Amino acid sequence: MISVVIPTLGRPSLSALLERIRDDDLEIIVVDDRPDRDDRLETPGRVIAGPARGPAAARNAGWRAARHEWVVFLDDDVLPDPDWPRRLKADLAAAGPEIGGVQGVLSVPLPDDRRPTDWERVTAGLADGAWITADMAFRRTALSAVGGFDERLPRAFREDAELAFRVRQAGWQLRRGDRRTTHPVRPESRWVSLRTQRGNADDALLRRLYGPRWRDLLAIPPGRRPRHAAVTAAGALALATGVTAAITRRPGWALAAAAATTAWAAGTAEFAATRIAPGPRDRHEVATMLLTSVAIPPVAIAYWLRGWWRWRSAEPASAPAGTPATRVVAA
């Protein structure tokens, strides 16, 4: 038997997912993570109440309630292939005792008749991600050894990569399997790129925990934060020198304000062009990219600084007392 844990916020996609994975050899555990639960979810498995503190905490609640050695995490907006249960069992049967986790093959369908939008490209990046919990199986023993997901990471952002790092550090290997799952692009507002900047606070925590090489350790691609910091600094300098020039009426301050404004405009234009070029370039997308490219750098840096201060004394998550974190256990 295999346990399947699905945290949910009650998305309509949950029903199709549950129908796809219906199988006598799978224990289905749905973690209802809605803060206000006003209706009962109908599922073929068990429903447990989530702590409403984000996906990391919800997944922890799910695997701790599981009855079997292998625990598979699925997002509630994915759609596994029709043969997913059979391929899952084959993936896990082929895993030797040194294997602590097996990832499914994730695909993100993009439109055939036009270039993808910025949000569609961001979602498509999940297909190349390492150890994404949209479809990821772990041994329960491995999860217990490292204490599960770090609940200080409250968003669906980096929490899976961080867990995978600790599982590997504890002595297990991770590999990719053959089962396949589709992750559709969720409809979102044009401001979704601003909302996702909250993840910079989580990045600040990971920097505190793992040092300057945290991206390399967790297999996370490089980001644009240094450029965002430079653009934000240029904008702040342009504002400060511009105000000073207006008050003092001195040419030197006016020249400084002009130089800083030029640097800010050049950095912002480069960022916007980078996002616009691969997209559909219609009026709505171009306007969205221009507006959000102005706002993203300062918003990203503000969240980073907020996280840096909040987690200034953070320590790495530790395994439960008495747990041999380097032990490799057979199924």
C-alpha cells in the first residue's frame, strides 16, 4: 500500500484528480487546509483538517497521518495520467533501500496558437524543477528522520527543494520516475507577479540557514535580486537627489538626480524588455509587463529585507530528538 497526500484549498480541480488516482492499493489522504471550512469535501479517502498555515504544514499533517512507508505528495490542481497508479507502483517498486524519494515527470501545457505569457512561462518552469511536490514520493522513514517540511516556509515556494536537500544530507538518494502528471496553468490576475514577490522573504530565510551558496545547495536557479537591488537603489537615489535639487536649486544635485534617474530607467527598461520579448506582445501583456516591471524591484527588495530581519536568528531545522538522521532504511 502507498499513501497519497493532497493538501487542498477546495479547488474544483480536486474532483478530477481524485478520480484519476482511484485505486485499491492507494490510501488517499486529503488535507482540507481552508481556514473557514463551511462544507464537507467528498473524497474516496480520508479527509483531515489542515492547520491553515500553508502547504508545508498541511503536508506535514498529511504524512504524519499516513499508514504506509511510501508517501506521495500531489497538488490539488494537477491531473495525473490515466495509468498513473500503475506507473507509481512500478516507480516505487524499483526504488532500492538507498532511495528516499522518487519524483514524477511533470508537464505544463502551453498554448499552441500564440507565445506564452509571463505567468505561463513561470508555471512552465515547474516541469524542469527538481523534487517538485506537485508529484513527489518520499519514504515515510526519510520524512521522519529529517522532521518533514520546514513550516517556516509558508508558501508553495522553495519548501520542497529545502526538504529534498535535508533528505539527501541525511543519506538518502533521490531520483526521477516514469509516472507522468500534467500541471495546468491556473488563471491569475495581471498582478500575480507582484504577489509572488512574497517568496523573497522565504529566500532570505534560506540565505540565513545555508549561507551564500544556498541556491547551489538547493539546486535553485539564479534570480534577479542583485539587479532588483541596483534598480531600487537607483530609484531611491533619484528620488532623494531630485527632492534635494528642488529644495537647494543647485546644479550639482540636478545632475546627480538626472544620472540616477537614467540608471533607474535603463534598469527598468531592460527588465521589462526581457519579460516582453518572449511573450505574446499584445496590448494587455505589454501593459502588464511595463507596469509590473516598475513595481517588482522595490517590492522584491522590501520582502527580502523584511525576511532578513525576521529570520536574523534562524537556525536550520533539526531532526526529532533521538532520530538517526543518516540512517538508510529499507522499505
